[in-house]
Amino acid sequence: ELIPVLTIDGPSGSGKGTLAQRIAKTLGWHYLDSGALYRVLAQAALQKDLDLNSEKALADLALTLPVWFSVAEDGLRVWLDALDVSDIIRSEQVGNAASKVAALASVRQALLQRQRDFRQLPGLVTDGRDMGTVVFPDATYKVYLTASAEVRAERRHKQLKEKGIDSNLADLIVEITERDERDQRRQIAPLKAAEDALVLDSTQLGADAVFKQISAFIS
Ligand code: C5P
């Protein structure tokens, strides 16, 4: 493949989404928030009252899921059919449901080609859990971005607050740790750094410092 790809994987709240969007904007490349696909699927399943363990029904839903992205001034907007689900899919409830459906093999299979279709000229920046390991193993640049669970929970707390969503920091730490463990322990496409990824720990780094390091890495 000649079309360049930068993958940014890492646990929830590591700042990969913000970073990936900023780099995509700077380079003028496409951007794929792969986590949003799992979140929208979970949201659609919750709306339909589907059992989050029924693999066949969820995989069928994933194959035809009417999910769209659009870019607004304040960032990415995510659509489920004609419904703007950008805010609702960021709740912890949907995040947890997403990590449950994301553990199902046929769900991941159903979303694989859709993710690869985002690889278009002049290039793609994408973030998730398995972008460098499974979806784009031949990516040009791979980054694994992490940070301590406490710092990630604090960032998440702040983000939610800005969106007007109430949350409890102690609960967030527990939820984040649980979700990480589920993502790391699953059989298929577990969360881990690709062997050829640049590993960056942002516990002590601000967003600008991380952006600078990644910019230097890809230039
Ligand atoms: O990145 P985000 O927190 O939006 O992802 C939500 C959930 O979707 C993750 O906890 C993970 O279980 C799943 N996911 C995944 N593979 C990806 C991206 C997200 O399994 N590439």
C-alpha cells in the first residue's frame, strides 16, 4: 500500500483522540476514530435493546450499521443514521457497552473492511486499540500512547465536565481500569503496543509536548 497511515493506539483517556485529530488537521490527512464505530454499535444495540452477548445479532448490526462522520468547527461529529450521537456515545455507559461488544470476534470482523476503507489519499491518521496491530499492520508510522490510570481518569473527568456531564473521579478510575483490563485480556485484537510502535507515556507530558514528539517522529 502506498497510502500512508499513522496509527495511534492506547488505553482510554490517553489523549490519543485529540492528538490524532490535531495531527490529521496539520497534515491534511483523513481521520478515523475507530472507537466511535464500537461506541455507535453499542449505542444502536442499546437502543434496540439487544443482548450485548448475542454475537450474531451484533455482527449483523455491525455489517449494516448506518454510521457517518462529519467535521464541525468544534471537532468530529458522529451520526447514527439521521441522529447526531456525538455526545451520547461519550458516556461511560456506552463506553463500557462498546468494550463488551468489541470483544466479539465476528463484530470485529464485520468492522474490519469498513475501517480499512478510510485509507485514502493523501493519508490517514487513526486511533484505537488495534490499529497498528490488526487493522493496519503495514502502517507507515505507529504510536502507542499511554498514561497512568489516575491521570487518564482526571482528564476524562475534566472532559466530561466541559460537556456538562457529571462524573465521580473515584468511579472513573475504577471504570477506566476495568475497561483497560477487558481490552487487554480479550482473545482477539487485545490492547497492546505493536512491536514496531513508538511508545509514549504522557503521564507527565502536556498535549503540546506529545504533539511535538509525534510531529518529529513522522517528519
Ligand atoms: O477509544 P474509545 O474509548 O472510544 O473506544 C471504546 C471501546 O471500543 C474501547 O474500550 C474498546 O473496547 C473498543 N475499541 C476496540 N478497538 C478499537 C477501538 C476501540 O476494541 N480499535
